[in-house]
Amino acid sequence: MPDPFDPRPLLDGLTVSVDIDVLIGQFPDRPGPSGDPAAVRAMLTDRGVTGAAVADLRAALFDLGSPAPFPGGIAVGTLDLRDPIGSATHLEGLISAGIRAIRFFPDEQGVQPDFPAVRHLARLAADAGLILLSGGDVRRFWRPYAGLDATVVFLDTHFYHLGDFLLVAADEPGFHTSTRLLTSPDGLEQVTARVGAQRLLFGSRAPFYEPYVPLLRLATSALSADEKRLVAGGNAGRLLGVTG
């Protein structure tokens, strides 16, 4: 007898070639799932996610180091917004290593959008042609990236704040958003109608959030099949220079 709680029939075969928001490691001050790379990879595979842009929590919370390897993943560099001078030097090494994306963790690092470090490091990353993956409230964290000709993916855009994202995205063609918190009945459709499906990137924040939630919202949305494929990895692949 089919499991009535199995969400897979609703997905209609939709898979994700790039999840833009995946973490490995663990937060030291809270319980949570295993952030072991193999466990995270297994979770994504079970949900039909074949590729991911992966950041290391150890690098975000303790020391920069090098991005940890992840099977089938795209390594994302991390900077310490509390140390703009050291992070600028570290960024040079990441660029030399071929890193294509940098992730900012302002909430975890206790940094505000008007701190000079945020604008300074964002400018360096934008000038180097890197993709910037940004946490934080989009209503406040759009400011340090404005006017830099930067390609930014806001990872924490909540559907309550979608109107603000759409306003700034209309003026900033490089502004994109993760789908993780756009779970309202028309959030994905609003973005598509106003700035285009090419501004939407699938994100789950696995393993700390359930990938099925944004995946089901995408699968059952009113987007066309081609638009869903863009969101499910086509857009991320284009920005990151990978195919999948």
C-alpha cells in the first residue's frame, strides 16, 4: 500500500541539479542533524538532489581554512566578516584556487549590514567576478551590495519580505534569491512575473532544513517546465559555470 505521506508522487519526477544552499559541519551551540559530508550527501540523494554548492560551518564559525571536500559538490568559500583585513588576504587564495562563490554568514558572525567590512569584502568579491551567497535579512543586507555590479544570491529571503526583494531586484540585475523560504502560495510566481525565473535558485539549507519543502513548492508551482528546470539548477549552473 502506498505511503500516504510520501511526497515523491507530487514531485512528478522533478530533480535538482544544483542546490545553492547546503552546509556541512555543525553549530556548536545547538542540537541538530549530522553535518558529516557523507550523511548530507545521502540526504540530498534521497530527495533527488544531485549537486550542491556547499559551505563549511567550521570555516564560518571558527577558522577560515579551506573548503571541505564534498562528493558531487561545488565548494563555496567563506570569509570572516569580523576580520576584513585577514579575509581580504584569504580571498586572494580562494580566487587562486578556483573558487567561484563566496558565502557571507552575517548573522552567525554578529555583523550588521552597515559595517565597513561587509561592503569592502563584497566589493573585492564582485570585482573578482565571484558569486556572493548572502545570509541575513534582505531588507537590510541589500544595501552593502547595491551599485557594485555584483551577482548576489540572497539565501534568507522570506515570503513576508518578498516585496522588498522585488523592489531592489528591479534596480539590481545581479540580485537573485534562494527559494528556501518562498513557500507562500504565489511567491515563486511573483518573482517569475516581475523579474524572471532566472532570478530564482533552488536552496534548501540541508541538512538543517528539509529539502522536500522547497522542492514540493517548486514542483506544484505554476511555473512552466522550462522555468522549473532553470530554478532547479539551470540558473545556479549558469552562474557557477557548471553544467548539470
